[in-house]
Amino acid sequence: MNNAAVTGRLMPISAQLDAGQRVDLIGPNGAGKSTLLAHIAAVLPGVGEITFLHRSIQRYSAAELARYRAYLCQQQAVTLQMPVFQYLALHQPVGAEPQALEQTISYLTGRLALLDKLQYRLTQLSGGEWQRVRLAAVLLQVWPSVNRQSRLLLLDEPSNSLDIAQQIALNQLLAEFCQAGGAVLLSNHDLNDTLHHADQVWLLAEGRLLATGTSEQVMEPNRLGEVYGVHFEYSKRHQRWLIATAL
């Protein structure tokens, strides 16, 4: 993307997301992470140029975008009175081979501990269960075994309401997607999760992109301290673990 911006919310940003990479967006509340994700997903109008597969994002139809990328917004109220399996069916790629589709749904719901929830109505789910259903749906939309055209996952705070076991499962699924050649761009408030799993990190604050690079390059304690307004240091026992304390 080149000078991508949203008036009043996001200053011009130029950056590149490569195939096979997981890139984490970090920064305090109001930094512009959700705005950037929604703009890249083409659900929030803005200015500048966002190019996807050598083509402007504005030249894709909604149906084409659904084939190439999936987008998980930060929050979504449960309003539909349908069972989980029907909700997942709404996200299956057009033309997917039935056997592969069945196997993929079983695989994703198994990894996210949802096999026993497929008959539940969405309104019966807990907050964590609903988040896992949303994740299963967005992953199904672009999972390589049923959608060979998929390239990109855009996830806004996907670990919301997940316990530690499900966060580990999600990280493994994202790694599989990247290994298959997909790219993942996600916002993350868990800095240690970013530290251990992101290939690249984009640091935002007040609608500006302050730094890009590896976690070691971007997540320098003094820089993070200036952005978040707290003191950061690496654990003396575990150098790959950030500790934050009040100033």
C-alpha cells in the first residue's frame, strides 16, 4: 500500500505485506489498528493506493474479495437465530468440493474445540465460543484445502475472549495458513504473543505508522515505553519476555 489513509483517523501509511508472513499491528487503544485493517479489507473508504495481487483493491468486486481475503472485525453482536453449522455454511467458498469442505470444517472446528457446539444456536454460545465460531468461519472462507485462490487474512484482535489453549490453537492455525503461502495481518494487544509469533511488526500510534521490522527491531523497550506510557524491560531470566510496569 502507498499513502493509504482515512481522513481524521489514519495518516498516510506506506508498507508491504508479503506472502507467507504473519504481521502483527501493535499500539495503544486508538492507534489506528482497526481503521487500517478495515481500510485494507475495503470495508472502510479512504484515500491512497492499496494494491492486492498487482491490482488496485478498488477494482475488485465484493465476490472477488471474498475469494481472495477474509476479514474478522473486532466485535460482532450475535443477532442470528441459527445453529453453528449453518453459520459456517454461510462462509464456505463457492464451488468447494463437498468432501474437502466436510474435512476442513471438521478439522477447523476440532482444532478450535467446537465439534460439540455445531448444533448449538449462536445465541446459546458464550463469548469465547462465539469468538471461536467467528474464527472458524473466517478461516473456512480462505483455508487452502477448499479455496486455492485465497491469499490474505485480516484479523482484528482475534484472541479476544480466548483462553490460553485456544490462543495456542489459533497461532498454530495461522502458522499453517502462512506455510501454505497465505499472509496474515492482525492487531494484537498481547505484546509477548507478538514477540514470539510475528514475522514482522508494525507499530502504530495516534494514526501514524511509527516503525516496521522484526520484533527485535521494533519492540525496543524505550520505544514501547514512549508509545504506551509505561516502563518496559525484558525479563532477566527470559530475554524473549517483556515486562511492563507503571512509570
